[in-house]
Amino acid sequence: MALKTVGLFPLRLPGHPEHQGRLRAVMSALERALPELHQDVTPVVPESADPALTELVHSSGHVERVRAACERAIETGQILRLDPDTPVSPGSWDAALAAAGCGVAAVDAVLAGEYRAAFCVVRPPGHHATRDRAMGFCLFNSIALAARHALTRPGIERVLIVDWDVHHGNGTQDIFYEDPSVFFLSMHQHPLFPGTGPAHERGRGAGEGTTLNLPMPAGLAPQRYVDTLLDGLDDALDRFAPDLTLVSAGFDAGAEDPLGGFTLTEADFAALAHEVVERTRPTSRNRVVSFLEGGYNPDELGRNVVSHLKVLRDATA
Ligand SMILES: [Zn+2]
């Protein structure tokens, strides 16, 4: 199994929850866990995506808007905002392309059989970025790009995306809403940012039935969330046989996260990851690529990522 990682970027916007301390916490938690993990986990720093590759899922206008804002941030040394939640710093262009490239490289490595599974330790997150818009801290939709890229590979005709971030992955839904080759399954807190993802949104046209939204209130017992997502997964797998499974692993669904009201513990996230690998195995054959999305309590995030890697390692053994 490969651990995918990218560099850290130096600017921090005071008070913004999506800051470089998140990845620092993850990397130091991984270092502490290394004696247990290093036999099985290979850290890899993949190449950044070519900006043109992001047009597999984004409009050229979107890519140019992000580029222009990032260039201006670099020229001025200032932090600019693409929307009220979504700042760009002089490091954002490189970070977003590194995250996008990481997912593509991880898919290639897993499909080639080079690694059993991969986890992309990336920021900024991506699942709120729509075809045409940066939002919710997200510039490019890395998991959507990885899915679209996977579909260009021989033998990959259907990709399942399981999104357990506490926020609805509206960008991923937007990109694949009419696409029957990608099943998007999301459990998310409702009401909460971005306010999308009601149960009646189930895809459109040829993609009718390949979106499944599970909006849930905050503050339930953790088993309710685990059972709901796994029931949704079974429902999805009754109708859709994925050749590859991708996970938007948002650890902001954790009990100690400052941005969400879900109550999941390390053991609950472990159960989810284990069951996703197990239940998709008949057709995905252990080919699982997971992406860090949210997770804004750095200590909790570090613990959950270490546990997630152990589960991916053990479940795909
Ligand atoms: Zn989130």
C-alpha cells in the first residue's frame, strides 16, 4: 500500500480552519506510527498535475479563474478570496495541482498493481469544487479528476465514490450528476454547508439513480451514521458494480471536529473503511484509493488517518 503525500505550504491564514497545521499533524502522527506501519506503507511524492488535465472535470474558465487568482496572490504576496470561504495564497496553485496529481498517480499505481491501495494526504480538499466554481476551501476536485482519469484506463467502466465527509460533496455530485459511469454516495450533515444533497437528488438523465444522498441530523449515536452509510452502500452495490472504489475520507465527521456535529470515533471510521473495502471487493477487487477531504481538529485528524491507513492495509491484505 502506498501512502501518497505532497509538500507543505508555508502560508497560514489566521483563523481559517483549513491550514497547513492539518497536514503537519497528519505527518507527525504518521511518523509516530511508523514503527508499526513502515513495513507495509510506502510514502510517495507524485508529480503535480498538468493544469490542462484538470479540464477533464473543470471548465477552462474555472481553471483560468483559479490560475489568475493564484498568480495575483504570488505577485502581491497576499491572500485573496475566490469566495468568502475559499482563500488562495501564493502556495495554493502548487498545492492544488499537487493534490490533483496525487489522485491521478494513486489511481495509476493501484490499477497497475504497484500498490494494493493508496491514501492521498492532500490539501486543499476538493469535493466542493464544481465543474465551474471553487468553493468551500476547494479549488480543483481531486477525487472527481481521479475518477474521470480512471475511466480512461482499460477495464475501468464504473467507479464508485463513497463520501463520508460531514459536508455534502456538492462538487463531485455536480460533475457526475448525469454520468452513469460514476456512482456518488454521500452521507452528510443536514442542515450544514453547503446546504445541498437532499435525498431526492438522485442523478439526472443517463445518471438517474447513480447519485445517493443520505442527509443526517447532527448529534446522533455514532452507530446510526455507520449503519446508514453501510445500508446506503449495500443499496448502491445492488445496482452498481464498481471496477474501482474511491473514498472522500472527510474526518470532519469525527466527534471532536469544530466544523461538524457528527459523532464518529476512530473505531467508527475504521469500521466504515473496512466495510467499504469488504463490500466492494467482489468487483473492485481491493482497488481502493482514498482521499483526505475535511478534518479540522488536527490531533483527531492525525489519529484517524493513522487508523485509516492500518485498515486499508489490513483489509486489502
Ligand atoms: Zn467537510
